[in-house]
Amino acid sequence: MIRKHWQNWIITALGCWLAVTPWLHNSGLADGGLAIPVSWSFIAAGSAAAVLAAAAQYTGNSWEEWGCVAIGLWLVLSPWTLGFTDNEPVAWTAVLSGGAIMVLAGWCIAQDPWRRKT
């Protein structure tokens, strides 16, 4: 039996939030287009986290949660990697959302040690 984790629904919601963040913060909209890597990072990471967390609800594998841990780590490091630490609201969004995704995904992994590891 596949065990459902409530944490995955929160990760899915966070992923959706991150995917629309460039428009909400108006951080990456340059000349009406998504011209900077920060926006694409938020869109790609948010979409991937949402899809992986939703898929984790219906599979018996743990690789989806491990993928979310990696995405969360990327988000935490992205303000320094992509150089947007000066834009504090966007940087804090990345760090806090990424940290939450890592903690929640790690919690799923730790909570269900007998889940298939493939």
C-alpha cells in the first residue's frame, strides 16, 4: 500500500507559488518578458517541485522526494548563485521556500523508511 504524505500537498502548493512568483514580485519582468535567469529559476524549480510532490502521492518510490530535496537546496543557494541577494523579498522567498521544501521532503523520506528506494 502506498502511504500518502500530507507534506507533499504543501510542497505542491509551494511549487505553484514559486512558479508564479516572478509575476507577483515583478522581479523578473524586464520589458514585458521573462528576461532574467532568476525568473526562469523560480518557474522551473516551482513547477518541478509541484509535479514531483504530486507524483509522489501516487507512486511507491522515494526519488520524487529526493528530487524535491535537490530543488529545495537549489532554491536556498540560488540568491548567491544567480546574484540576486540585493533583491531581499525575492531572495527571502527563494531561501524560505527552498528550506521548507527540503524539510518537508526530508520529513517524507524519514517518515516512511520502508518505501522503495528506486
